[in-house]
Amino acid sequence: MPAHQAPAHLDPQAITDALHADLQIAHRALAAFLADPANIRRITEASAMIADAFRAGNKLLAVGNGGSCADAAHLCEELSGRFREDRPSLPAIACNDPGHITCTANDYGFDAIFSRWIEGLGRSGDVLVALSTSGNSPNVIKAIDAATSRGIKTIALLGKGGGKLAGRCDLEWIVNGPDALHADRIQEIHMLVLHSLVRAIELRMFVAR
């Protein structure tokens, strides 16, 4: 039997138990995140940073690999499109264009896909949101370096101790927990942060007066 195939007689209860255990890990990870008041405070601080950039005519850029790339795109579409209520579009761009990514990776290497994009689009006063569950993705690290050198504010959503990016950005969240967390559990907390961040930006710009 191929290693990737489960035995035909696997007990359905065993699957149920495995899923229940996974969800309990997710629950504990969220509880650990909420137990630290600094995590919520940083959402408030990040929303102020981004709202100030928008008011000044600047934009938000976002980068990440794999699922984190999808999360970066999710963040940006909820700013440029719609989150909960109708309001003006906000300038947010995720680096997920396949033409740019494949061209840059082919000519300069995969490590340069985000930094080249920032070199072309980033301007002083912009804000970069970078997502990396390990904190060690070379292309995300180069993106932070490119942003910092151009006067772009940086916000990082990290996991697993923060890796090489720990302490490198203006604001950061490092998602840890009582269990050893896989990337999917970390990304779930990241998405909760991003949704809360969009909500806070909307409250600052369109509700709170």
C-alpha cells in the first residue's frame, strides 16, 4: 500500500478524534493569543499607522508565500473592495501577480520577487504588511529590508518564535501557543488579526469621528 493511502478499515471515530484534537489545538492557540493584551493593543496601533498612511495619500502593500500570499490578497481586497459596510475604496495591493512573480523569479531568483516589487511600487510613507509563519522566508526578509531602506513602515505577522524577522519590523505579532503549531494554525490566527485590523481601520476612518 502506498505510504500516502490510509488503510481501508480505518475507524471513522479515529478521524473524528483527530479532527477534535486539531480543533482543540486551534482553540488553545486563540486563547493564548487573547491572553496577551499586547496582541490586541498592536492591532489598534497598526490600524492607526495604516489609517494615517491612507489619509496622507499613501498605500498599503502586502506580501507572503503560499497560504500567506492568499491571506495578503484577502487583506487587500477587503480594503480596496468591501469588508462589512459600504465605504470608499482604500489603496491596498498584494504581491500576487503571476507575471511579476514568474518574471522576477526567472531573471533574479525567487528571493527577489517581493523586494523588486517594493522597489517599483513602494514609496516613503507607505506601509508593508508581511506574513511568514516561520519568519525565515528569504524573499519576505528581503522585502522588509527593501521597505525599511525606503522609509516604508513595516508590520509582520509571524509564528514559531518569529525566526529571523523577530524584532525587525515596526510592529509584529508572533503566534505561539501551548502546543507546537503547524502553519495552518498560525495562519488562522493571522487571518483573525487581519480581519480585526480591517475593522479597526474602518472604525478609525469612517465611523469614529
